[in-house]
Amino acid sequence: MKKTWLIAPLLFALVAAACTGDDGDGGDGGDGGGPVEIVLWHGYGSAQGEPDAEWQSLLDRVDEFNASRSDIRVLPIRCCTNDKALEKLTVALQGDEAPDVTYQYGSSIPQLAAAPSVVDLTEWSQDPDVDWPDFIPGAAAAATYEGRILGVPALIDNLAIVYNKELFDAAGVDHPSPDWTWDDFRAAAAELTDPATQTFGFAFPADASEDTVWHYDPMLWQAGGSILSEDGTQAAFDSEAGVRALEVLRAMAVDDGSMYLDLQNAKIDDLFNTGKTAMVITGPWALSAYPDVDYGVEVLPGFDGDHQTIAGPDMWVVFDNGEERAQAALEFVTWFTAPEQIRTDSLATGHLPLRISVIEEPGFTDELEGSFPGVGVFAENLANVKQARPVIATYPQISVAMGEAIVAALLGEKTSQQALADAAEEVNGILALPA
Amino acid sequence: MERVRRALTSDHAIGWVFVAPSVLLVAIFGLYPILSGLWLSFQKASLLSPVREFAGLENYRAIMDDPRLKQAAINTIYYTVLFVPISILGALAIAIALNRRIRFIRFYRLAVFIPVVTSTIATGIMFLWLLDSTYGLANWALGGIGLGPFGFFERPSQAMPSLVAMTIWGWLGFDTIIYLAALQGIPQELSEAAAIDGAGRWSTFRNVTWPLVGPATLLLVVWSTLSALQLFDEVFFVTKGGPLGRTSVVVFYVYRLAFEQGLAIPLAGYAAAIAYVLFLVVLALALVQFWMGNRMVHYSS
């Protein structure tokens, strides 16, 4: 037994090796003379992590880039769903293991501005090869926070009505038209509702998340209201306009019973695809979830002839993992978001084109509409994007307060007026706190 | 020199060497986060920004006037008070039913245990549809016997009981297995002796079975209380705290503060402070339960 103590250092060596062996991101290119490796995070694919057309299109483009460059190698990794991208990134940043390029919601830009290693793209955007002014203005604006450009547009969406043509025809209701008012919308939803077959006219995401709030925002704007006061110090949604907008939804949910409330925000797409709801308000990403429905797309109903919608731009954000990798990442992003790649991706996935030059290309929208029925209307609907949500760091808290106010009214727990007033009081409290 | 050599070759040193890998893992993944969390709770900090200021007890003071936290705390207590007794008594009843020699007994035992090893997400999706007020099977079945219709997760007042029902379904198998093991450890002679003394079924249960499964009951009470107070997965995935915060529980609230709202504004320190208070409450409760339990529970030698 005399030599057993030798085991001690041996075991420690083993443990130490096990703990440091796997670097995970394999990103130490450069010192070996091989290509610089950069890591690209995305959240495409189904919630269960199955590949889809968006994912495939991304892989195809990355392969094309890697084949064309011997000095850079891009490693695409599906980090998570896009909903969890910010959270996952936060953890990675804490561990100093941030990806070089990552997909993020545009609404996360104010948060990301706090991270020291986020790359300021302002200078890069002035490069003529980038052609920054060619990006759709709504998307470019959301990339800018306090004068710094912190993201490159990766996707732009907007909301419109998607409706089931068969259900409309069966009920003898006229299809939605571009000049529909919200009263027309409400009346149609009531007519399309049939308790006997458990069919609803409309279904609404009521989990009090930002998804709930951004369905309400365009209605608020159309009615002439705004989320915050002009100087951003006070809540402004508790106005007459705010109540008028919420009242439409409340009446549909409570008085008419024509609106299915998806309180967990997990069922709407299934309900629409199985013909249990005649209308949804959603974006182009959802169309692929409706293979069983002959659907049509129409712009949002309006108040007083205003049919504006809301855009949800997503971003590529670059992180600094050493100058060499950051430089490689910028070169990749420049290529990846150039008009030619945007065009290819758009036709492969149905994503709305992010470049003005692509939209204006003769015949492009027709080609897009041909492969993805309905997407053409969404592409044209980009012109109805007039306003954006506040780009401030406290927005997530404001969103929670507004989301709960909307759901409280939809459940009939509070009047629209009371719900918005309570939320405004909370929001004013949040805004009053020193930054 | 001799002393060093002896110390190194003693069983004691070798013992440490053998546990070193797990000690190291616990230190890295357990102790370090616990301590850095404690440090964080005294700071004004967000997770994305490197700027961190010492805030003293400010975060702990803020706990007292936070209406959303108050609601989450009440919900957590409500959940625990429903979950712990129902799941334990339910499991005991099922364990007694399964503790006999009948045909297909293995199948029944397996059936009871399967929910425990089913992923929470799968359970969640299933219950979302089962308990859908319009399309769900539950309302259809309950309607058949003249009950309902219920709103379940869609009605603020029914959401928490629905959540309790769902989690009990998922956990019952675990408690049942523990009770089954305890029941099978009861010597046959005792029940026989009780029968000879003229004890009926209830009396046998009351005077023989119940005291003898006491240690299992104590274990389950402590264990279930701890897990109930730290409920997260089901809320996160199924109800998201809604409707109107009626199923928001403390751990879920901490998560939302730190990872959703407090990434750029300094709420992470506050979230850590709440987590620490919860930790102390859980610790104190567990100690009290063990202390009371040990005075009441009968351990057979």
C-alpha cells in the first residue's frame, strides 16, 4: 500500500484535464495559421429544434461564404429559439464566451448597449460596400440606440390580417378589404363565430407578453395615441385613443365572445390551421404554419382611415472576441447582408426583403408572391409602418405593465379605462426611477 | 517528513482523493454560484453591464414594498399549501392500493410512475390542450357527469388549482414509490398481530401502518415543501405566470427580473436578494420540519 499516495496527483491531473479540455467554441484560429474561425448564433428551426427552410437558407449562404474565403471560417450554431437568444447571450457574456455574430430581437438593442464587448457598427456602416442607406428605414432605425448603430437588420416583419377564405365563404361574409374599419372587423368576427362548431372569428395572443402588446400598439397609434409622451417621461397610452383601441378588443372578447383568448400564447397557429378560427393578426413568419388552410392576407383594419401597422425588426449583433475575429465577423456580415444574399434568402424563405434595392427590383414582389402566397401583401404593408416602440432600457418593464392591462380588460377583470390607468401609474413609477 | 508521509498514505487522505472530483464539481457549480449570488444581492447590478455598485442592504429593503413580489409570495404559499398535503395523501392511498398481489400489478406501478420520467414540456403541452376550456377533453368529460364547464388556466381564480392538479399528476409517482417501499418494509407479523387483537382495517392503518410509514411521510413532507416553494418549470412553460400574475411564483418572478427585465437596468442584484430570502425561508422551514418530525416520527430499530 506504500505507493497508493501516488494516485493523488494523478487524479488531480485527470480532473484538471477534464475541466479544461473542451473549449467548446474552438475559436482560437489565427495562431495556427489556419483560417480565422468565427461563431454565428441563430435561432431558426422549430421550437423542438428541427431544421426548417430559414435554417437551411442560412446554412446554404454560410457554406457559400466559407467556400469563397480561405481565410475565414464561419461556424453556424443554433443557440436556442429566438425568444431565448438574449438570455442565452447574457449567460455567454458572463462567461466571456460570446459568439462573434448573433441573431437578436431589435427590441433587445437598448439592453445589449450595456454590454462592453458589443461592437459599435457606426463606422462600419459608412463603408460604401455596406450601403447602409439601402436598408429599409424602419429596420435601420431600430438598430440605432443613443446615436450608436449596434445591429445590422436581419429580418423585418409586420402585422396584417390572415384569414381563412373557406370559413368566410361558408358564413357568407365578405372577405376583409383594405378599407375595413375595426367595427367591420368586429362585426365580421361575430358573424364568423359559431359556438356549435367551436369556431371563433378571431384569436388573440393574451399571455401579457410583448406579443400581446405589439398587437395592441398599431391600434393605439391608428386612434391617434402613443405609448409614451413625446419627451419619454410619462405614460401616454391611458388616453382616449388608448381606451378606444382596447375597447374594440375587450368588446370582442367579453361582449361578443368572438375572440379566442390564447392565454398561454401556444395554440393560435394550430387553431387557425385546423379551421377553428377565421382570422388571426400575425406576421409573414406564421404563414408556413398554415399548410391546411386556403388563406388570404389583408392589411390591418383602421381607425378613421389610418391603417398603419407595426414592424418587428430583428438584428445581427457583433461581439468583439479579439481584433482578428471581430474584423472577420464584420467582413462576413457585410457579405451576408448585401443585397444579393438578401434577395436569395428572401426567395428561399419568404422573408420580407430588407433592402430597398431588392424590393424595387422589377418583378421581385411578384416572384416572391408566386412562391409564398400572401407574402406580397406583407411586403407592401411595410409602407404602413409609421411608428416604432420606444427604444429605451426600461421598455421590458413597460411592456409587462401594458400587457397585463390589456389582458385584465380582455378577461373582463377591469374596465379598459381602469386597466390602462393602473398600468400608466406603474409605468410612470418605472420612468421616474433614476437610470 | 515521516508525519507528512503518514498523513499522505492514511485512509483519510485517500478518502479525500476519491471524493475530490465531486467536491471540485460541487465547489464550482454549487458553492461558487451561491457565494457570488450572495455578493450580487448586495450590489446594484444588471447581468449585461459590467458596472456594479455596492448597495448595502438596499435590495433587501426593497423587498418589503414590491406588490408583484407580494403577489408571487402569496401564490407560492397557496400552491404549497395545496400541493403538499394532496400529493402526499394521494400517494399514500395509491401506494396502499398498489401494495397487494393482484394481476398486472407491475403494469399499474409502472403506469403510476411514468409521469415522473416524462418531460415537463410534454406534460405541459398535453395539459394545455386537455384543460382548454373550449376544446379540452377535461371539460367534455366533466360535462358528462354534470360538472363545469371550467375555465382552468384561462380563469384567474382557477389557474392555480389547475396548476396544482397538473404538477400533482407529474409528481404522484415519485411519492408513491417511496410509500410503496415503506409499506413493504412493514413486517407482516405486526398486521397479523393487530388482526388477532381484533383491529379493523381503519384501526390497523391508524395504529400500525401510519406510524410505521412516518419516516417516509417526514421525508416527503420536507421534500415536497422544498420543491413546491421552488416551483418553476411548469409555471415557466405552461402558464407563464398568468393570467394576470395569478400563477406567478417567487422563483419565476426572480427569473423574470434578472433575465427578462433586468438585463440592462440594475435589477439582478434585487433578484438575487429575493432568491436569498427564499433560500433562508426554505432552510428555516426544512429545519423546523425535521425538528418537529423527529419528535413525532417513530423510527423502528
